[in-house]
Amino acid sequence: MDSGPSNVLGQRLSLALLNYHAVRYPDHDMTTMPPMGEPWDPTAPGVLRLPSGRLVRGRGLRRPPPGGLASQGKPPEFGLYLLGSDPPEVPWESIWLRWPDFGLPADREEAARALHDAWRRSDGERVEIACAGGRGRTGTALACLAILDGVAASEAVAFIRTNYDPGAVETPWQRRFVTRFRPQP
């Protein structure tokens, strides 16, 4: 095994993330984590099945993960966090988009890239999309993923409200953002 500086740093970072996770979620046994790529439970709260069959979990960060990490047994492999300020640290790969409450992403091009990345990853990874409450920004992002998955832009908000949360995509400008969202070529 390589013991060079970058490998030592990687080992220290991995240990730090495991320690952080153990403190934050003391009831979760990290030794029994499912293998990477095992999908979300499609019946679990917050899990959305896209038309292609991909599963994505949406949630609000103000609440614990649906079912709690210990009972769910599956942390995300990738998270996309939509907040107006820095998100909490997590022990999995994540992207933070500056996206104020009841608003739109500060950088729309960056948001489009991140949404494409989340959709692409959802084909084989457990992807979580979350904002503070789990409805407006999260619903807007999930509606954009639905468009990437083949749902017509004009039907995406209704799809998310039917299959994720009836109150998702909260504001008129979030609805307009969804209807104007286009998959990149």
C-alpha cells in the first residue's frame, strides 16, 4: 500500500469523516453499511421513482433522515444541498448550491450542471437532494431531474406533486424555473 503524503492525508480524512459520522449519528453502525450502489428502498419516505426507474431521495435538513440512519441503514452516496448558507458537513460526497429559501439558484448554469450530475449519478448511486424544509427548493430540483428523465417541462411540477410532495415547488418563480429548465445537449 502506498504510504505517500496523499495516501496518508486520504486515510486521515476518511478517519475524520468516520469519527464525525459516529458522533453525529451514534446509533448507526458504520461496519454494516450496505455496499455502494445498493439502491434506496423505493417505499421509504421521500424516495422518488423517476419514469426511468431511477430512485432519488428528497428531504428537509431540519429533520433527521427519513426513518433515521440507523433504521434506514443506507446513507446517501452523493448529496446535492440547496441552501442559502454553507450546509452541514456530511461523510459522503456532496455539492452545495447557493439557493436561498423560497428563491432560485444564485448561479443557474452551476445549478444545471449540478442537477445533471445528480441525475447521472442516480443511475447507480443513492442520491439525496435536500434543502432546509424539503419542499420548495428540493421539489424544484426534483422536478428538473424529472425533466432530465423525460417528463415534459409543462408536466414536471405535477409529476413531483403527485409522486413526492403535494406542496413541492412552492413559489411562482420556482414553477417558472422548472417550466423553463432544458436538458443540456
